[in-house]
Amino acid sequence: MISQLIEQAQAFLIMQQDSVLFVARESGETFIKQIDLPSLIRAMSQSDFQSNWYINPLMKLHHISQKEGRTTTINSILPSTYLLKFKSFCLGVPLPGVVIAHCQSQLWVYAYKGELSLNSTLYHYPLPNIDDRGKVCWGNVALPRNSPSSMWNAFVTSEFNQDYDNRKSQAHPYNVVSQLKEVSQSLSTVYPEQDLVSTNLTLATLAQTNSKRSLNF
């Protein structure tokens, strides 16, 4: 199947350890150009984009940029149900879709409503241990390998406390854990999006802010 796709393609990229081969066919001829990864990253970051490139079955890539030797990606994960662990109890809760900005060993996470686009408003994610700017507070969690999907999984399956638990729920503005308990007890299969609190950011402005200011989201 892979060989058939290659035969049918007009152009494709071959990823190597530290470079990329761009292969294109035109008028019966095949052209091959080697591109170093920093150049490819710069080219991709010239404009923000909404892609259908799924890194895994749930994660979609939206933006990539490089500044001062640090590569930042912005991805999204579809809504899903998670088992949240606290010190003395656990909650099975459907959570909204998440937008993840990842740079080095840090994550910034935001919620979104409905179908995600560049114009979508981003919301404070309804979990504790995330500060007002969306930055994840890791505490004593052992960081996994440096990828957004594994880091998100490590965070959402870790044991939560109630730090940074305010201003994330309209029904419970001072304690989002109370909202999580209500959602869990309701047996709902989706998170009540009307309860989310806006950050006044969109996906597009998040990407633009990242490109201009690096880590100062």
C-alpha cells in the first residue's frame, strides 16, 4: 500500500534523522531536494494553518514554530472521558477538547467548544493544577519523554490536588473540583461547554503570540 501511495503522489517528504528529502514529479521527471529540519520548520511557521494531520488517532497538529533554538507545537485532542484521581477519591468525567501548546518540558492547555478552527475561542481548561495562563503545574509528577501526547497523558492521569482551582467554572468560580463532581454525578457523556470560562484568546492569536514571544504566552 505504501509503495502504491508513493507511485500515485506528485510530491512527498521523506523524513531522515536530521533532514528531509523533498521528492516531486513533474512532466515525467523526478526531482529530489534535501532540506534541513530548521529550514522546514521556518517554512511551515510562515503562516498558521489548520491541518488534517493527525499525530495519533486523537491528536491533530495545528502550528509549529522555532525560536531561539526551541521548537513549539500547538496540537488539539478531541473530547474524551477520563478517570481523574484525587487524594481521597476518583471521578469519571467527560472533559472538553484540549488545545496543547508544547515547548521543551512545558505544556500550556486550553479548552475549546465544538469544531475547532483558527477562529475558535479558547477557554480555561476545567482542571486544577493549571495556572491562569494555561501552564501546567507538574508538582511531583515524573515527566515522560518529551512529546505533547505523552505529557498530556501523564498530567491527566496523575493525582490532582486543588491548586489553581478557581476561575475555571461559571457554576463554581472558586472551586472547579466541585463542578467536576457534579458533572461526574450527572452521568453526562459530554462536558457542559456553557460552563467554560473564556481566556479571550483564539487558536490563531495563541499561535501568533507564541511566534512573537516564544514562551511568554
